[in-house]
Amino acid sequence: MEQTPSRLDQENVLSYRPYTLLGRYHNKHFLLDNRVRDGKVGYEVLTPLELESGAWVLVNRGWVAGGARRDMLPSIEDLQGVQNIIGHFYAPDGRIPVLAPTPVQHEWPRRIQRLEWAAIEQQLGVAFLKHQEFRLSDASVAGAYAVGWPLATSSAEKHMAYAVQWFAMATALLILTAWATWRLRPQKSASESVNE
């Protein structure tokens, strides 16, 4: 069952649960860089949404293809008026390595390398309800681009298979080390054995 915006607050927001939000987009877009789909490089479009309650949510509207050159940013559609959107909250792990911090740009849309909530809140002058992006559910939602979010699932059987594989490799390495050590030990010649 979808949760309505009137009951949405910091304490009861759960990841991956479907929510319906009602609010207005603040058309200052962030382009999350280095996102690949079907072998093509592009961006994920992040747009802040002000809910009717006054709370703010960062909406991930989906993937768009990058330009032919690095300095050519895609054109992002601005949405006016109250929008009714459906999706779920998602917390990225935040461990995306970057070689250098992205300098703050003055024009919009702004390219970013990863979600740095404090920096985004400072640039917009707002505080978000939750430091999780809100991912739109499908392309029929207002303002959506290519969504179809891949699910990062991993079963217990897969983890067990990895554990068995690593244990087997460690055992094989231990046996090889013991064998090599035994082979390299000094050998007594037959004449030394007789003299003793």
C-alpha cells in the first residue's frame, strides 16, 4: 500500500516502499555523472521537490544520455505546477570514489560526481526530509526519464558459494605451502647418515 504525503515524515520513511508524493519541482537540476545504461554514458537527473507540507525531497527522475562532448550537458525539462509522483526512497551507499572534488558551478543544471547532501543543501538553501533520493517508479510519472532501476539483490546461497570458494582456495594454498616447505628442507646424503 502506498503512503500518502500527509503522513510522510523523517521517522516513518522506509526504503523501497512505494510512496505517492504531491509537490512542486524546484527546477534546479543536478546531473549525477558517470551513469551507464546499455553501454552508453549519461547522467541521472536529480531535481528537488517541495512537498505540500513544506518538506523537501530530492527526486531521481532517471537516466539521460550524455552529449557528444563532455562540455555539452543534456537539456532537462522543467515542470511547472503541482505534480503527483510515485516512487520509492533509495539510499545509495555513498562510497563512489572520485579523483577530485567537483568545483561548484554557477549555471544550471549542475554536474556532480556523487550525492553529497550537505553541499547540495547548501547550494539550494534547503534541508531535505531524508538523505535518500526518491526514485520515480516508471516512465509514465510526470518528469520521468529512463527509470527501470536495477535491483541489487544477492541471495544467501550466493554468499555461501563465495565462502566455500575462498575456503577451498585457502586450503589449496596451505597444502601447496606445506609441500613446498617440505621439498625445500635440507636433504641428508647417504654418507652423512652412515657416519652418524
